[in-house]
Amino acid sequence: QVQLVESGGGLVQAGGSLRLACAASGIIFSAHHRAWYRQAPGKQRELVALITRSGNTNYADSVKGRFTISRDNAKNTLYLQMNSLKPEDTAVYYCNADYATLSYWGQGTQVTVSS
């Protein structure tokens, strides 16, 4: 059974930092393209950052220079370091792993940034 479990969300003041983690089980995480998405209330889910199997990264314009996606293949874990957080970063953050036609999602972790 495949499971992606996010952790590290919480309440933080604007300008603060959080580090999200996504622990995978049941799959070899490194064989997948991995990504973080977020969904704010009343908005569509959007891609925040992705990292390919080869380690290439890409970011949404809104988080470039503030967020960093990384992975620890030995721990089968994906991370998202979020710095200089803004109130508009408030959302539920989801971990995603894709392999061919298969797509796996975590349950999400709430990030709330107060002004």
C-alpha cells in the first residue's frame, strides 16, 4: 500500500520559515517525479515546486527564491523549505509522486501565515 505522509505544517508569522516533509512508503520515491502542490480556500490546487527523478527542480514564480524543494532518497522523503513566508502562502500543502500513469497524493498539511 502506497502512503505519502506530510508533516511540518503549522502557524507562522509573516517572514518566518517552515520545513515540510513528505515520507513515502510502498514506493521507491526516487523513481518518481515528486512535487509539492498547495490549495488555498476557494482556489484551485496549484503546483509549488517539483523535482524530477534526475534531480532537476522547478518552482512557481510566486515562490522562487523563497522555497527550496529537496529529497533524501535514502530516507524516501521529500522536503520543502519555505522561507520569507507571506500571508498569501496560506494553504493546504500536498505531496505528490508521479510515475508514468500513476499518481500518488498525501493527505495534506495546513500552513497558515499570519500578517
